[in-house]
Amino acid sequence: QSHYVACMAAILSQMDKDHYSTYIQAFPSRPELMDFLMETFILFKDLIGKTVYPGDWMVMNMVQNREFLRAINQFATTLTEMFLSDSDFELQLWNNYFHLAVAFLTQDSLQLENFSPAKRNSILAKYGDMRATIGASIRDMWYSLGQRKIEFIPGMVGPILEMTLVPELELRRSTIPIFFDMMLCEHRLTGSFSRFEDEILRRLDSEVEGGRGDEQYMQLFKSILLSCCQSHPELAKPGEDFVRLMSELLERLLDYRAVMNDENKTYSMSCTVNLLNFYKEIDRQAMYIRYLYKLKDLHISYENYTEGAYTLLLHARLLTWSEESNAAPVPGPQGLHLHTQRQLKEALYNQIIEYFDQGKMWEEAIHICKELAEQYESHMFDYEMLSDILQREAKFYEKILKVLRPSPDYFAVGYYGQGFPTFLRNKVFIYRGKEYERREDFEMQLLSPFPNAEKLKSTSPPGQDITDSPGQYIQCFTVQPAEEAKVRLKGRSIPEQITNFYKANHVQRFSYSRPFKRGPNDPDNEFANMWIERTTFRTAYPLPGILRWFVVTSTETIIISPLENAIETMMKTNEKIMSEINRHQNDPSLPVNPLSMLLNGIVDPAVMGGFTKYEKAFFQEPYMEEHPEDAGNIEKLKDLIAWQIPLLAEGIRIHGQKVTEDLRPFHERMEQCFEQLRAKVESQYGVREMMFFEDRRSGRPRSIAWIPDWDRLSHAGARQVLHTEAPPTPKPAPRPSESEDHRNEPKEKRASSIFGPRRQDLRQSISELPETKDEKWILSCPMSESSVSSDGKQPPPSRAAAGAQPSTAGSSLSPTGFGGRVRSASKLPPLPRKFSLAVYETFLEQSNAAA
């Protein structure tokens, strides 16, 4: 074949303009000439595509191209002279010419930028840049079409786009205006250029992904088309919108191409999401689904099963439970057998359930199971499939309670400096870590794609000298998820395995606390001037989602005073005690060592110092006189200290049951310390008696929960002020004793739980809380003789009790919202002998929210 091409090139080289003209005129009829031109165009295109000579045969390739170029230009003249008029126009012949000319221009042997400088200069000196010559010919031929141009739209959009993407500046400048001419032609005929827009969007995606296009092309495209549109008022606004759309797409496509071949696919996922979001915004469903499956494949290759499930769920949500055919094809062989939307949605749901199972997101899998079960039961009446899906759902419920699921860590990562690509530059992201992933390992993977990046040691936002610098700076630190309010879980005694899931999932707000010192330094009490700067980050979407990270869209920073910091610390300490108590109540086989360390660190002043430093810092007269606005918070801190005593008592009781003989002296020492601590706290802050709610369902362990209604902290400048004003305690209505109440209650309604928050009087008696149809408050803590008379009525509080503390005698809610009874500090009645645990979790939810 190379000999044939060489002979043909030799013959063409001997022909001049007159030879071509004579040869054309020799055809006896116009149809025969048209057939000749058709076959010649096809032959040339075939020979150009096959590159019969090796790539390093520069001279032979250039000679062949030079002769082909002369012949193509001669035949172009024949086209304009004999096949352009209305009566003689041949659409297919012109179409073949354009495809041949573009194929000639874009062939590899003419792409001079791929050659060495010496070879490039040699070609330019001897043959010139043939791309510019053929490009000018294509442009002139296009403009010569006149009213016939509309017949080549959208068919010629792709070839023209391929030509303009060739990285030759003058060629781009001369050919990009053809796009505007296409827009103008279609707009004048139809009132829009939607066919042109759809085709160029579709073709641009594949061309840029294939390696064509660059930043220069994006800027030229934008400037040339905007200039052309502004000269035609009817296209000024729609043309501007189209150019903006194309610029956004080009930017995302170039980012995607820059990272798609990296070993670390982390940033490929981000760019893929940017593209699929773009196609969703402009309602290009086929392209949107195409990138959804690209993202899903990336996730599964990295074993990100949860993210893969959420990605597939986006496609499933587009489908309906109907027999309609699928609008967009599904990539892969499995899509060939799924003809209806119902078939495809069912197949996707089963795959999503499998991915959620592998990612230990069983709560999400259960939601999908329920939707499938509804279809099988009420619409398809497929009871065999219904049985199968219900069994799978039951296994997921079992896994939630029995399989260990460590909570993931979250990391804030900032990319600062102009050296990063645009989708990362000067932005902060929240990353969701994998199971047991250390921050050191996470940072190592984070820095691997950027070996020249410098890691910032400070967690403060960098200055302009960093953000505007040409370098790369990465900042990474751990953040804590800010648990969103779960109304359905409030006020209920719920297993820790369930609540822990919602503390670390479906979260969109994350916080980071940085301590700093302000004011005079007290070496004996570091808490007196320990301030906290807390920054809250809000992400674009909740985590987990279709990515393991999302960009931060807003930040908020507040300053927490030392007193507020002390309140938060006490809340967290009480939460730890409650959590350990519940864990040991739920699983008696747990080792006692963690409980030992926790309790001893609190009750033994030689270990942690207790809360005496808070008392020295905030409960003294000079501080209270200097900060009268903190009176409410001081009372709250005292109340938290007082409520810690019954929690510690229950923890020590459990510890005494489980401690071994070897550790008995340690336990006795802890009991002695606790008795001293209790005497001190009860004498100063009063006695708190826990109110407990027995869950009488067999097999359910007891657990602590807290009443959620309590006064919130309000920030005023750098301090939070707790509003503790409350009306007097109302007189509770008479009620039967606990045993009589149970006997009068239907058996199926005897199980109880804590209700969600109710905006009631903070001093309202627990006995007056309303009852629902299915749940009932049950007071299992025995009331002392002094608090309830024999006729069941509550006596009025004593003067001492009324004046000693904000929390008066009787069953009530404390300023912290803790259910139970608060007694005066002037009397020290003994604590109840027996605790029936049930008053804590929801208090902590509200505590965290207020903090």
C-alpha cells in the first residue's frame, strides 16, 4: 500500500492547476464527476487515517500531505464552481469534503507541537504549517454556503470543534468564529440555537477527555464569541449565557482531565462530582448519569461502599415504579436487560442495599428495604420477594445492635496558595476518615499528590501572603461532628449503638475548639483564664454522601468564656459517667477497668483535683461581684456539680458489684473519697435525687436519660449568659401511688420511655407531665416521708428549702433540665438506697446544642 501511495503522490506532484482543470472537464457528465469526487474524498480520508508510512518517515509523510493538500484545494474550487448553486447543490458531497479537510488538519503527522524543536523548525522551513492553510480553506468554504449552512447543523459542529481544538493560535482565531455563525444561522431560522448548543456540549466532553483543549482555548473561545455576540443585539443575552455555560464546562473538564490519570483518585472523584452537578443543573440527564457511574466505579475501586451506594441512589431517585422505558442508557452490560424503569430501579435498589451493608450503613439499607417491601406487598404482590426483603431487613436490625461500628474521625483540610488547581485553591474541605484511620496516615495520603506542598503547623486561617503565594500549603486538623437535633430520639431511653450512629452520620456542621489564655495568669488555677475559640464549619452537603469530603460553605467563630468552658467540661464529664453506666447495664461482661479509671479520676482529689478549681475561680465573691451577668451560669455549674453525685453513686455501686478481690482496697479507698465528696457537695449545693423510669419489658436493660427541657446558654459578646428565671413550682395534682397506677394501667402500656422536649414551666412537677396514649411516666424513686404526705398531697416547701437554692424542694426540673428532686443544702437526707436508671441522654443532647 505504501508503494501505491508513493506512486499516487508522484503523479499528483506532476499535476499543476491546468492539469486539474483539464481532468475535471474531461468527465462527460455531472453525475460521473460527482462520483469521482465522492470516491476521491473517501480514498484520501482513508489513506490519511491509516498513515501508511511510519511516524519517523518525516519526508515521505510531508510529501504525501503536501500533494493531498494541493489536490483537496483544487477539488474545493470545483465544488464552489459546479456544486453550490441551488439547482446543483449536493449535500453529501460537501459533507464529505468537510470531513476530509478536518481529518487532514487533525492528523498526527501535522501536529508540530509534538515534535522536537529541531524537527519542528525543519518542517516549517520546508513545508510550512499546512494546518493553517487547510483551516483557512475550510473557513472560506463554510462561509460560501450561504443559506445552506443550516443543513450542516448540528452535523458539522463536532468536526469544526475538533479543528478549533488544535493547539495553533492563528488557526483557532480564524476558525472559532464559525461557531458564532452557526449560532446566528440557527437563531434566525428557529429563534434559538438549542441544536447547536446540545451538540457542542456533548462533543466538547468527549474531545477534552480525549486530551484536546487547554486554558488558552478557553480564554480565546470566551473572548471571541463574546465579541461576536455583542455585535448582534438579538444574540447579546443568549450568547453571553451560552459562553458562560461553555466556560464553566471547559473549566470543569480541564480539571477532571488533569487528575483523571493520577494514582490517587481522590481528586478525580471531586472533579467528577463537579461535572455531574453541572450536567444536572443544565438538565443533561444522559451526561449526568454517565458521570454518576464513573463516580460509582471510582468509589468501589477504593472500597468506598457507602459513597458508592449514595451515588447509585441518585440515579434510582430519577426513576419511577412504572413500566415506562428507560430514558437514558445505563452503562455496562447489565443495562441491556433492564428495559423498564421498574426493572432498573429494583436492580439498583438491590445493589444499593448490598453496598450499604458492606459500608455498615444498615440504617440506610433498612430505608431501601422498606420501599422495596411496599412494592412487593402492595403493588407487585410478589410475596416470595417480600419474604426475602423482610429477612434482609431483620438482619440489618440485628447487626445494628450486635456488630461493632467505630465512629469515624473527621478532618478539616485547607488548600492554600495559587499552586493548587482551581477546584482546590484556597478552599477548606471536611473529610470523613475511614475506620481506625489515624490522622498521620490520612495526612500522608493527602500530601502524596502534592510532594512540594508545605504543611501548615497552625490551625488558624492563613493570611493573604499564603493565599496569594504561588506555592502550595496544606492545613489539616481534626474536627468534631456537631450532632443535629434528632426529634425522634429525644427523651427516650435508646441503646447506645443506635444513638452513636446519629452522632457521627448525617452531619453537616463540624466544630474545632482552640484554647487560649486571656487576662492575668494564675499559675495555681489554669481554668480561671482558659478561653476557647470555637469555629463551626458548615459543609455543602451532609456527610456521608456521594463523596468522602465536601467543601465548607460557611464558618462561624465564637468565643467561650472560662465559666462556659467549665460548664461544658462538667457536661462532658457527666456524659462519660452516664455512658459507662449504660454500657455496664447493657453488657455485664464488660471489663471494669475503664469505669475504675473514670470514677477514681473524679472522686479522688489526688488524681485530677476535682472541681475545686472551678469553685476557687468562679464561686468567690470577687468574681461574682465583678461579673454579675454570670449569675445564671454559676448556678448552672453548681447544679451540674450537684447532679454528678447521684451519677457517681450509681457508678460506684456497679463498680462494687464487679470489682475483684485484688482491687477491693482500691474500691474501698474510692468509696471513702466519694463519701467525703458527697458530704461536701450536698452541704454546699443541696441533694439531688435521681428520678428513674423503669422499662418493664423483659430483656431490656435499664439506662439513664435526662429530661430535655432546660434553659439555654445565650452568648453575649464573649460570654454566654444562662437565663435561670423561672416561676414558682406549681402545686402538683394528687395522684395514686406507683403500684396503684400500674394496676389500673393496661398491661400493654406499662413499658415507659422519656418524651421529647416540651416547652413547659421549668419548675413543673414531674407528676404533672402529660401522658400520651402509648407511654406513661412512672416514678420509681421512693418518695421520702418529708416530701409526700400520707394522703398523697405535696406539702409546701420549707423556708429553708425555699431560700437555699434556685431549685426548690419537690419533684421538679432543675435549671439543667435534670429530672428528679432537689433538696435544700441545709438538710442532708440520705440518698435513695436503690437507683432505677433512666434520666440522662436527652439532657446531654440539649447541653451540646446550647454549648
